[in-house]
Amino acid sequence: MPIQIDTTPFSSIINKKTIGVEPTGAIFDKAQDIQIELMDGDIKRKESFLEFKKRDRQTAKDVKEFIKKALSLTTKQWDKINETIDNDVLMKFGMYMALALQGAEYDSYQDYVDFINQQAEEDADTDPKSSNTNEEN
């Protein structure tokens, strides 16, 4: 049964608010790969900045290819999306779609964005590095 993917960030380009994607074995495997790549995005301790940037660039290419293939977008549609939509939105959309295709239940792309923003706020509130450690006498 196809999973409905909310395509709101670029619905005006593709003229669809949702697209049904069948989570075949290949799509599911790629969704897991994309999730891992995006979660593993920090620079490694023994990695040069150049190595990090190359890996980061490859992740962006993989995410974009995943979006294009999974949503069965034409080259013309994809080119317009890639030229118009902010890269940060595309990376978040890639993660949203990867999670949705693995069974995560979000009502919409915006629901996912709201969730990750809330998580980031909660992490900032509990991060000891972000708290003021100066004690007043």
C-alpha cells in the first residue's frame, strides 16, 4: 500500500500536494541509507575538513537523487525544484520522506519540521554547554 508523502514544499512546481510512494524493498533500503547518511553528518575526529565536505556533498547528492527517484519526478520537475527550493528544506524533506517510508507517522512535512524544531529546543534547554555555569556570590 503506498505511503502518502506530503510534497507541500514544492507542490506548486509538481502540482500535487501528496504523492503515493510504494515502500518496496529497494525504496525502504535507500530510505534507511539516507537516514544513516543524514544522521552521520558531523565531522569525524580524524577527518580533514576537505574529507568532511566531500562526504557532506555526497550526502546531499544522495538525498536529492532519493527524492527524485522515490517521487518519480521528471528531470524538468526536479531541475525546477533544485533551482528554487532551499537546500536545507530539501535535506529536511529527504529525512522526512526516509522516516515516513520506514513507518514514522507524521501528518505532514510541517508536522515533521515542527517536531524536529521542538526536539532542538528541548536539547538546547538541557545541553550543559548552553547553560550558564557562572554562579553568583
